Amino acid sequence: MRSLQQRIAAVTDMTANLIAQLRELDRLREQVRKAELSARGSPQPKRRDGDGSILRSPRKSTDHEPALGQH
């Protein structure tokens, strides 16, 4: 009978550990969700190249190249 009690205790301990891990996972997911929402609402920091100058953002599809011969 002692062996059965030990197994029940081990399962109970493992279950408590898994529940604690699930709670931590839920907390971390919520943190990530809030960080993503915050990042969407704030402007993106300007990227810099190796010498410290600000990189130009890539052209948008709405930007048009000047016609040949025009500048």
C-alpha cells in the first residue's frame, strides 16, 4: 500500500508543478500580447547603419520614380 501512496504523491506533485507552469505560460503570453499591442501603437525607432547615420526607409508602393530625364 505504501507504494500506491508514493505514486499518488508523485502524481499530485507533478500535477501541481504542471499547473504552476501553465499559469506562468499564461502570464508570459499576456505580457507578449501587451508588448505587441504597445509596439503597434508606437512609432518604430529609426535604424542606423554602421557609421551611425540614419538609414532611409524603403520606398512604398505609392512612391513613383521620376520619369526619365526629370529630376
